Amino acid sequence: MSIGRNISPSAFFFFISPSAAKMAEEEDKKRERLDRLCDMTTAQIEGENTQMTNDLYRLLKKYTGLRNLIRDLKIEYVDSKVYPIVPRYTMLKDMIKSIMRHPDYMEVCHEVDPV
């Protein structure tokens, strides 16, 4: 049985309610995590927790650095609006170059994702 233009009833339900599809996906992920944790010892779980905590703090440091760069860039951009177009162009170009060369940006931009 199909509803409308060759859409099955289950697909129709997910078409109407994308949050239901997301909830089902979240439930699958939760079940998968629980199955994985059941096979681990307490020491393995603590080790994984320590690793995830370290990763979280490392990512927060990167995020904070980028956020501060963007905030400073926004302030400099707003301040540059009082200048005429020719000097402003040079100022904006220098702002972008300084951000591209900043260590916080370089750390995020040039990192290699593990496969």
C-alpha cells in the first residue's frame, strides 16, 4: 500500500516528521554505545573517558581561539568603516592576512584529520 505518489507509509511518516527519524537515529546510536560499553572493563571506560575529556578541552581551546579572532576581526572591520575606500581596502586586506597568519587559526586550518 502506498500513500500519494509511490511513497510508502513509513517513508510518508518520516517525510512528515523529520524529528522522528532523528529520534530513531539517536536511539540507534545510544543502543550501539551501550552495547560497546557492556564489553569494556572499568579501567577501559575510565581511559576512554580521560581521552574524551582531553579531546573536549583541546577542541574548546581551539574554538575559543577562533571565536576571539572573529570577535577582534569584527571590531576592526566596524572601526574601518570610517575610512575612505582606498585606505580601507588595504586595511581589510591586512586584517585578513593577519588572521590567516595567526597561530590560533593556523592550528585549526592546517591540522590533519585522522582517517
